[in-house]
Amino acid sequence: MTSFMKTMTAALLLGAAAVPAAAQQLSPPVIVIVDMDRVVNESAAGKQAATDLQAKAQQLATRRTTLAGQLQSEAQAIGQGQQNKTLAGPALEQRVKAFQDKENAANQELARGQEDLARSRQYVIQQISTASDPIITQIMRERGASIALQKGATLQHTASLEVTNDVVGRLNTSLPRVSVTPPAPTAPAAPRN
């Protein structure tokens, strides 16, 4: 009977050792890789938005040049008035104050323009990302994938895992254009007393 128990114990130990080996034989999860930077830059919507954003940036640059020219002319006129002594005392102080006010207003206008441009870029990325999500989910289902990773989160991967071209192709059909005008920012709610 003892040899029977020893045989059974050995069989149980061998069976227990086989369980981890069997678990290791399960197939690893299927992963797909998406380069969202390429999706944004190479999709039809991304290209259209880039053109529109470039036009906005050019308008802002033109406005910056115009304001700088106006301020430079004003500064030169003030300097010339001081040099030839036609501008002094309270008149000079008033003119300098008006110049500083114009300069502050110009800087604020340009800062708002830069913020608007940045918000527009973020809005474009948000729209493309939102439209890409169901496409990526569909591609994952088709490939039996359980994980989708951003390309930047990987160190190395085989080309067969990357589905960026599929995402771009399908996105071009479902979202050919996006808006570069973000919704107005919502004001924070007033605190209740």
C-alpha cells in the first residue's frame, strides 16, 4: 500500500507540475499598434485641418507684424519729440502712457490669438481621436486583438502588428473633414454660498 501511495503522490506532483507548463502554452494576447501622430497628420481630415490652421497662424503672424509696425512708429514719434524738445513734461508722460496701453493691448491680443490657435489644434486632435476610437475597436475585433497600443508606447514591434494605415483609410471615409473652430470655452460655475 505504501508503494501505491508513493506512486499516487508522484503522479499528483507530476500533474501539478504540468499545470504551469500547460498555462504557459496558452497563446499570448493579440496586440495592435496605432501611430496616432500619423493618423492625425496623414488622414484627410488632418491634412485639411493643417491647411486651415496654417492659414490661421499666418493671419496671426500678419497681425503681429502690423501691430509691431504701429508700435515702432509710435515709439519713434515719441523719441523724435523728445529729441527736438517738442514733447516734454505732462504731454510726454501722457503720450508714453498711451503707448504703454497700446503695447499691453497688442500683447494681450496676440496672446489670445496664440491661445485660440492652440485650442484649435487641440480640438482637431480631439475630433480625430474620437472618430478613430470605434475604428480601432473594429480593427481589434477583426484581428482578435485584446490590446491596442500607441506606437510611442512600444520599444519595438513587428510591422504586422501596426494597423495605422487601416485606421487612416477608414477614417478618411468616415471623417473627411473636421472643424478648426473649437466650441467657446465654458465659464466656471460660480461658487455657491
